[in-house]
Amino acid sequence: MSSDARHRLGTAGEQLAVDHLQRRGLVIVDRNYRTRWGELDVVALDGRALVFCEVKTRRASANRGAPLEAVTASKQAQVRRMAAGWLRERGRERPFAALVRFDAIGVTVDATGALVSLEHLEAAF
């Protein structure tokens, strides 16, 4: 799969994840925030927690395993570093939240891009 096709797949999966979060009442604070360690997919606010969401998307036909299998210990550490950078940079501009939480969202789509499944693990790491 070309990097362009992978980028489109990832963007579509992130939008499905954002739609899911908004249906659950979360407010999206930031998306695709670039740091020197990589990119934070979604930052949201659920009223009491600032939620950093790592989104992984796979095609149902791909033999690459479940999307959430890609949220490895090293990926979790990377997301934590990126979140710390986001918190430092945003400073007083960011919304206040008593808690910080790290969620993982696994999205599976079919060949047409239609949602097959979405798994949301709150406080995944």
C-alpha cells in the first residue's frame, strides 16, 4: 500500500474516531498536533479529563492484525512524550482538566472505507 493510500486510510479512521468521540459528548480540542516525536492524533475534553487519543486504522481485508495491537509499549511511551510537549506548549491556553487520560481507538474499515468496527479503550495506558 502506498504511503498516500495509508495516509488517506489513517485520515478516514481518525475522522470516524472523532465522530465517535463527539457522539459520546467529548469536545475535540486539537487534531494532528505535530511534535518532534511524531503526531498526536486527537486531544479531547470529556468534562473532567483531558484525553489524548491514539487512533489506529486497518482494512478488514488486511492481514496485519487488529488495529489496537499496534499500540505497543513503545508507542504508548511516544504518545506520553508528545502529550507532555502538548501540555507544555499549550500552557494556559488549554482547557483546564483535573485528569489526563490516554485512550486508544481501533478502527476497521472495509474496502470501500465503510466502518466495520470501532473499539474504544478508555484509559488504555
